[in-house]
Amino acid sequence: MTTPAIQLIDVSYRYPRSKNTVIRGINLTVEPGEFLAIMGENGAGKSTLCRILNGIIPHSIGGQLKGKVKIAGLNTREANIAQLSTKVGIVLDDPETQLFTTSVRSEVAFGPENLNVDPEEIYQRIQWSLDVVRLTGYEDRMPSALSGGQKQRLAIAAALAMKPEILILDEATSQVDPLGVVEVLSVVKELNEKYGMTIVMTTDQSEEIAKLADRVIVLDKGRLIAEGTPRQVFADAELFSHHMIRAPQVSQLGVQLKEAGYPLPVFPITIEEAARGIVEILSDKSSHNSLGDNIVVTPLSSFRPNEPPIIQVDNLNYIYQPHNVHAVMNVSFSVPRGEFMAIIGQNGSGKTTVLKNLLGLLRPTSGRVTVAGLNTSRAAVADMARHVGFVLQNPDQQLFAETVEEEIAFGPRNLGLSENEVRERVEEVLSIVDLQELRNEFPPALSKGERAKVVIASALALDPQIIVLDEPTTGQDYKGCHQIMQIARALNQTGHTVVFVTHHMALVAEYARRVIVMRGGQILLDGSTEEIFSQIEIVRQAHIIPPQITELGQYLPESLGLPRTPLSVDQMARAIITRLNGKINS
């Protein structure tokens, strides 16, 4: 009988000094060579489960662990960390927390060296690991000089150098751009299929998981609530509606069509399956003409021709010193008051540099940036803060007060407002972000989604005209992403100008009216969201992968008369249902 790669029997866990049980009675067996995906909302217990699987719990963290955990036949209570490290490797969501040496070579060598592996064996492991993750030739590079995807692949190489039987990836693609996601997952796929490595991956990259995973489990408040193949799990509409598990967009489409009484022949988890099913159910040529023009899409722009732009960027150049890195080159654009705009592009394309110039945190090397009538080269950062609210991708970098209420009040007090005015603003923004009941809580103790809301509230308390969000959804689950973007949309509807950067293309399609695509420090495209995503081949030049539902629209035959650039699942579902109703009534 084959020894299971992973075996959990009635496993429960509570962190030290905590009354909350975060893993509750989990029974799970993973066979050697299996690819297991773990999904669930933030706080469901996914990362805790990963720490249990590699022995960090209970050996390093402690706490109260009940039940039995066996990894490749080793009982994690009895085996030490060194023994377990040769059986299971782990890669975290932020590669920066795992990379600390001065070269790629030394990073990969570090683990085996600490196990006193023979130098010749270490050399062979370095060569093999870097070859697998396609970083051969980068041996002398500094890890800090690598792209996001390359850093994550280096973290995988460092884990592989320990020759583990099992590789755990805890949200390992959450902080890399679309190109980085493809890079990392292609390596993971090869490890699983070519080398037979057991893979355990926590992620919300459902489109990729649908193609890679053998099995998906779903956690909710520490309990295992669903288990099955990707097709079985993503067909469960209740998981999506009640637990906010983000199924692939084509699966969401399949659920909507089924609920409308038009199930596809095969429940889709890939674009190809969805396309074949749609062609089959719409194959009757007698159906009505194209309905693409009748489908309501997001307005293209909120431009008001009689008003001057609230943001004007003219020939912006920015060079980072002392290494003379030309991050932004001759960038020009204007933003009308009330716009809702996304800036997209791969890591290193210049997005964040542009945002920092809009905020006055960086001053142009050359060119001019005018925001709310202020020249950012001369305006003080404090003056800019009155007009522009800024939200970083990591909310913890902006939190420092003892309570939520104090955090929000800090900015208005520093503007010299009276205590009455401060209280009014605090009450107003607490209501906007729905945090009234958490006003006295310690911000770092909140969930990541709640911490992001506190940062947004702190920015809003300054009553800015412009809201700038730099990757605000990084590390957020599906629910958290949409809560943040719905707040942004509500603010936009009350007159605020919103500019945001994200790698989540489905959010761009659903919320942005205008998109700027950057590549190599320059603007590649600038237009309405529909216009941008209709140019899929050009968008791909910036290593951007359009939303799956948009790719489906381009994949389907034009003769079907469906939208070529659908921006949401709802839009495509309405078009298909309208066509089918037309067929039935004709």
C-alpha cells in the first residue's frame, strides 16, 4: 500500500493565548503526486493549515494541536523541523520575506548548506533547481534586482534545493503580475506532471486551478465544507453565493445559464468548454440578428467638456538615482473630474512611479504634473494630501494608532480642524466604509479587508477630491476585493475622481470606465475599458491577460451575434439568454 503524502486525522488547532479554534476537526488524505488546491475566504484557516503541514505548527509557533498529522509517513509531532524540511517545502505569498542573501546562487544553496549536504551535491541541486524554474544564467544576480515573478520562482528554487516530496504554495501568486502568475504556475505544473511532486496550493486563481488541480477543498472558519474535482466544486452555486468562492468566470456563466433554464451540455471550467457549449445551444441559425448593440455596458467616460482636467500630466520623465533607472518616459495624459480610471501593466512598467508623482511623493525629473491646480514639483506633500487620498497595497504600512477612531481622526486633526469637525468627519467616513461597530478596535487585530477599509477611511477623512489606490486588493479574498471596489465606486458616484492600479483584470473590467496600459515606462494604450480589452493582442504585449469572460467573447464565432468584448459575466449571460428567448419565441 502506498504511503499517503499527507494524512490529517481529526486535526484541530488553536494559536497560543487565543480562545479561538482556527482549524476544526479536519480529516484529509493527499496521495503522492496529487495536486490539491485549497480555497476559502480570508480567515478561513488556509495559511494555518499550511503551517501545520510543514511542521511550523507546533514546533515553532506552539499552540494547541489536536489530532494526528503525518507527512510522507512522518508524524509531525515526533519529527523535527530539519527532518520535515527534506519532505516538504513551502513558498509564501511574499517572496521578499523568504529571500535574504546577496545572490541567486547563495539563496538556493542556503538550505542544503544548513543540512551539511556535500558541496558537490549542493552544486548539482543548484543547477537542477534553477533549471526547473528557468533561472539558469541568473546565478550571480541579486534577488532584489529580479521581477516579482522571478523572485517567486527563486523562492520555489530554494525550496526545491531541499529535494522535498511535497511543495506547499501559500497564495504564491497573489503579489505578482499576470505574467508572473503564468511563470509561477507553469513551473508548478511541470513539477507536478514531469517530476511527480505533490502540490498543495492555497489560491483564488480559479481559472488556472481549474486546469491544474486534481482536487479542490474549501475551508470556512476552519472547517472543511466542500471537496471534489474543480468541476464539482465550481458548479456549486451555493459556495459562490454564500462563501464567496470565486469560480472561473466561465463557470459563473454556466451557473447563471443553468439557473435560467438553459444548462450547457457540459458544465464549463475552461474557455474551450464554454465556447463549445454556447455554440451548441445557439446552433439554430434562425435566431435573431446580433444583439451586441442592445447590451448595456459601462459608460465610456465621465468627461465634462467645460471643466479643466483635475489631473494633467505632460511629458513626465522620472529617473531613479543613483542607478539611473529611467522608470517613466515621456508620459502624458489628463484625467477629467469624476473619472474612474485604472492603470495596468506588469511589475516594473512604471505604474506606481506615475502614482507617486501624482501624489507629490516623487518630483518629476522632467515634465510637469498638475493635480487639482497644484504643480507637484512645488507643492508640499501636506498640501497635496488635502486634495489626494492615497491607499497603499499593504494597509499595515499606514496604520499606527491604538483604535480605528484615532486612526481616522489623525489626519483631520493635523489639518487644524476643530474637535467638532473631526468628530463629524470620523462619523461620516465610518458610515461610508461600514466600520461603526469596530471604531474602538485595535487596527492590526482586524482582518486584512477591514484594515484596508480603515486606511480608505483615513484617506477620506481629509476630504480629498481624488482617491488613488495602489494595488488595494493585494492579498484580499473575492469578498474583500469587491467591498473595496464598491466603496470606490460609491465615492466616484458622489463626485470623487478615482485612479487605481491592480493586477485583477476582472475588477478593471467591472469597475473602471477608462484604462491606461503601461509597458516599459510608457503608455501603450489609453481608452475606454471596452476599447482596451477589445485589442487583446496589443494588451498581451504588455503581458496583461484580459478577463476570462472577455477572452470567451473573442473566442466565440462572430456569427453568434454575442458581445465581442463582454466586461462581465452578467453581460454575457444576458446576451445568451436574450438570444435563446428569441429563438424560442420566433
